[in-house]
Amino acid sequence: MTSLDQVVATFASHLRSARHVVTLTGAGISAESGIPTFRDAQTGLWSHFNPEELASPAGFARDPALVWRWYAERRVKACAAQPNPAHYALAQLADLVPQLTLITQNIDGLHQRAGSRNVIELHGSLHRARCTVDGSIHSTWDYEEELPCCPNCGGLLRPDVVWFGEMLPRAALETAWAAALNCDVFMSIGTSGVVEPAASLPRIALSRHATVLILNLEQETAARPPLFTIYGKAGEMLPQLVAAAFHQ
Ligand code: NAD
């Protein structure tokens, strides 16, 4: 048995006996679906723009058409992408444990397309727009418009995502916090763990003596010593963990 096999087998035994599993996912879980992580985006097409220009209230006020173009491109890419085995493994896990809370920082909607229900979206969604005037939420809008308008009041719509300097949706954050406090197994998957407050969730779970797993492609400098670490692809390791816990 390699040390990786040992970690998988030991963590799988915790998973098998868990009452409440919390999973926190980040951009890394969608990397194998071809969606660039935050870091990849820094080397891609939009690398010459400062993220604060594209993802902040001030940037939107300065140039809303530029911001809409960026989000429109990301939405089209997310729609063209397919969920990968990691998304499907988490959807399957929900049917195998008594309680699963899936918290994501992603805005791509791939968990829902893999069949996960009640996904807690901490950073909003590419697939919704919000009116800057009346606050109404829209799941479709005129995608051809450079500056789409609210069908209710004619106000300017904006992507329903959380931008730099903005508060996270309160209900989502409270649910995520309570789940981290009350779970017995916590899995952090494909997130560099530097964006607060999501980055605190594994620490909260650890402080309550939950079994915590960090699954990432590579070791992150910001990682605190957790109980279990696996460095590998989520699309390979998550199906393996679920199989080791429930199908062997
Ligand atoms: P991040 O880019 O900072 O970190 C990605 C992490 O995933 C890294 O630790 C990396 O090692 C790991 N990773 C990469 N490929 C992996 C794989 N195949 N399997 C397992 N791990 C893998 O992303 P973040 O931590 O989510 O935080 C950045 C912010 O960027 C978030 O707020 C998020 O909202 C946003 N974002 C979202 C998306 C999306 O919706 N898919 C894409 C880009 C950025």
C-alpha cells in the first residue's frame, strides 16, 4: 500500500461513518472541465486586465460594457463545459451519507448540472443577473444586449456574482458557517484557501474536531496543517474516495 492508498483508505473509513459531510469546492474542481482557475485566468485572454477592473463595483461603474463582455464570455464557456467525474462523485455522495452540505465558491453551475441539489453558492452565479435598481434576480436576460436591462423597471442589470469588496450573500454564509460548526467530516476541494471568509471554514470544522481533508493539485502555501491532505486531480481522487468508502 502506498502512502496515498493509506490516506484514501483511512479517510474513506471516516466518510463511511460520517453523519454530516461538508464539502467546500473552488475553481480547481472545474479545471478538468476546461474552466480556467483564477490563477489560469491571470495568464489567459483577460490577463492584461486587473481583476478589480472586471470584478468590482467601481470597475462596473467605470465600464459596465467591458465587465458584461467578460462575464458573457465566462457564461458561454461554462455552458459549453461539461461536469467532470469530481462533480458527479459529490452528487453521488449526497445519496450515500445521512447529510451533505455542498458549499461552492464557483459560479459556473456545474455542480447543479451534475445533479447536486441545494448547492450553497457563496460567490453567486454566472447564470443569474441582478437589477442594480430594484434588486430583482433574473435567470435569463437579453444575451445580445451589450448592457442588458431589467424587464421590470428598465434599470441596468449586473451579473449576480460577488465582487471584490462586496459582502457574501448572508443566508448562504450563515448556512455554510453553521454546517462547518456541526459537521463531522469536512472536505476542501480545489481551492487555494486564500479568499475569506470561505478560507476559514475548514479551520472552523477543525476547531470542532471534524475530520478535515484538503484535496488540491499542489500544496498551497496558505494551507494550514489539516488532518488529511491529498495532492492529486479531483476528477480522479473523488471517485476513488467514494468508491473506497461505499463500494468496496
Ligand atoms: P484558485 O484558482 O485560487 O485555486 C484553485 C485551486 O485548485 C489551487 O489550489 C489548485 O492547486 C487547485 N486545482 C487546480 N486543478 C485542480 C484539479 N484538477 N483537482 C484538484 N485541485 C485542483 O481558486 P479558488 O480557491 O476557487 O478562489 C479563487 C476565486 O476565483 C473564487 O472566489 C472563485 O469564485 C473564483 N473563480 C471561480 C471559477 C469557477 O466558477 N469555476 C473559476 C475561476 C475563479
